[in-house]
Amino acid sequence: MDLAPAGATTDCKGGHVTDLDAYFKCTSIDGGLFVMDMDVTSLDALKNVQTITNGGIQLANNKNLED
């Protein structure tokens, strides 16, 4: 199991994502996380997230997202 980066936050607020990098230090997210219509190629910025409460993650229309 990878450890979160130094200074990682344990509780971030969810919502409609406009900057995926803003979630890099989050280990848990409260509320749904919506990654839609973005020009991202990966979800690596979310690799430290361990839990999402009170919602889930929704991905849609991210045409550059690689498998």
C-alpha cells in the first residue's frame, strides 16, 4: 500500500472537478466527485484517495482519458 504524500489532507470536499491536481493530497473525499468534460489523460492525481463518502465518482466525456 502506498503512503499518502507528506502533508496529505484526510478530508477533501467533492464536487464538479475543474482541476484534478487539487485532489493530489486527498486521502478521503466527502461528497460525490464528478470528472466530466475534461482534457485529462489519466486519473493519477487521485491515486491517494482511499475513500469517497456520501457519493461516488462519476466519469463522463473525458475523450483523452487512457485505459
